[in-house]
Amino acid sequence: MQFFQTYAENLKKAAELGISDSLIATLSDGSVESAAILQGIVNDNGKSVEDINEKWKGVIGAKDTLAKTMADMQTDFTAKSEAIQAKMDSLVQNMNQEKRQYKMARKP
């Protein structure tokens, strides 16, 4: 019970100190790790808020870049897989000579 009370107080204090809303939201997961980070922010008493917020912006930017890269890779993979499938279908159709052979056998 004391853990969550301190945790809630530290969330409030970190917000009052100026920690970005998105970082506060991320640290609101209730984990021991988040509680420790919040305690460090509160213990610092706002001296590093600007630096913390700037580093958090960098983390968000890197996360967005990674997500875009992963989406691009997936799209490229899907396109290439579809092209391979189409090529395989074409090859199979070209190998299927049943109709041609039937016509040739029926010719006088």
C-alpha cells in the first residue's frame, strides 16, 4: 500500500516539476522500474527536468523512426513475397502443357 501511495505522490510531483506528459504517461505503468525512475526525478528536485525531457524527445523520435523502418520493411517484404508468388504461379501455368498436348494428340 505504501508503495502505491509513494508512487502516486511521485507521479504528481514529477508532473509539477515539469516532466513531459508523455513521459509521465509512460511512467504510470505501476512497475518497480518506473517507481525507481520517478523517485530519482523527485530526489533530483527538478534540477535535470530539462535534460530529461530533451532525452525523452530523442527516445520518442528514435521509437518513431524504428516503427517507420519496420513498417517499410514489412511493406517491402509483402511486395516481394507477392511478386515471387506471381512468378511461381506463372511458371506452374507455363509448365502445365496438358491442353497443348491434348490438342496435338487430336490433330490428324
